[in-house]
Amino acid sequence: DVKVTQSSRYLVKRTGEKVFLECVQDMDHENMFWYRQDPGLGLRLIYFSYDVKMKEKGDIPEGYSVSREKKERFSLILESASTNQTSMYLCASKNAGTGRKDTQYFGPGTRLTVL
Amino acid sequence: AQKITQTQPGMFVQEKEAVTLDCTYDTSDPSYGLFWYKQPSSGEMIFLIYQGSYDQQNATEGRYSLNFQKARKSANLVISASQLGDSAMYFCAMREGLTGANSKLTFGKGITLSVRP
């Protein structure tokens, strides 16, 4: 089974703090993704990476950066956390496959509160 | 324009009955894939079913089936014999274009399903 883990289930930070959200997958997947989920808005893509040290902006990259130094690990960084970044953050990974093999597998999510 | 539309505000179904969750999509690409995910209250997104745009038959996975109507651009999820554990939020998602290293998904806003005992 694919296993995607995230460093924290719940996180509380103060405005202006630097925040690191870590995601690790154990299936040697090439692609990794960071989403945020807000009520009524569904999932929105922040950044994704299709290979080590490669990254591409998603739909809402402002205020975020990412790092992928190793294939299994994809980090989301909030340089200076703000209250409007309070959200559920979901990490996902997948192979560069075809059809059903293109399925993304998700971690349990991190609920971040910025005070 | 939204690429994935899920407009049902919230759905209720009696245990053991079937339920259909609606999803319409918008793309001009002839190659695409459609996915359904389930998100229980625990938060983790669970993959349910996949339908490719060139698939001749509707996808089925156990109690889940996909009613794929290409001309109408709809990909409704049908859950047969509902169980209490099916209570969750359900998301429809689309991948446009050929699969590849940098393909990504666009998600709908989700539908909440509640199964009544």
C-alpha cells in the first residue's frame, strides 16, 4: 500500500512565524503535490514537483514556497505565516503513469491554525 | 468557468439504498481522466474510482460505479447499497491531457453525503 505521511496532524503558529510542513512518501513516486482545502472551495493546488529539485506553481502559490531535495520528501514552507493561511493542508504523490496508475495518493492532512 | 462542478449541497440516503452524486466537467481536450475521492471526517482523501475519456465501458469498483456520459460531460458516482461508513465528503476531479510526469488534477468543491440508519 502507498503510504504518504505528514509531519503533524494539527499545528498552531503565530502570525509572522516561519512554518514548515513536511510530507514523505514511501512508494518511490516521481510526482508530489501540496493542496490547501477550505470549506466551500474544495482542494486548490499550491505547488507540485515532478522530480527532485523541480517545482512548479499551482493555482495559489502566493505566500508559499516548496523544497524537494530528496525524492521521497516534499516540504511546504510558509515564510511568514498569516491568518489567511489557516487551513487544512494535504500532500499527495503519484507515479508518472497512465490511466488509473496516474492516481494521486494523499496523506492524512495537517490542520494549520495561524493566530 | 469552473472545470469541475458539483452543485448538490448535501445528500441524504437511507442505509442499503443506492445514491447518485453528480459531477459535470468542462474541457476541450479529447484526452482526460476523471477521478472520485472520498474524504471521511478523519480528513484523508481516499481514491474510489477512475474513468478515462477513451474508456468504452463505465468504470466499476465494488459498490462504486461511474455513470459516464461523455456527450453531456457528466461523470456521476453511483454508490449501491449504502453503508453508514459511506457518510463522508466526496470529490470529483479531472486530469486534462495525456498522462505524464507533470499531470495534475482539478477538483470540484465536493458533496457531503450522510447515510441514515
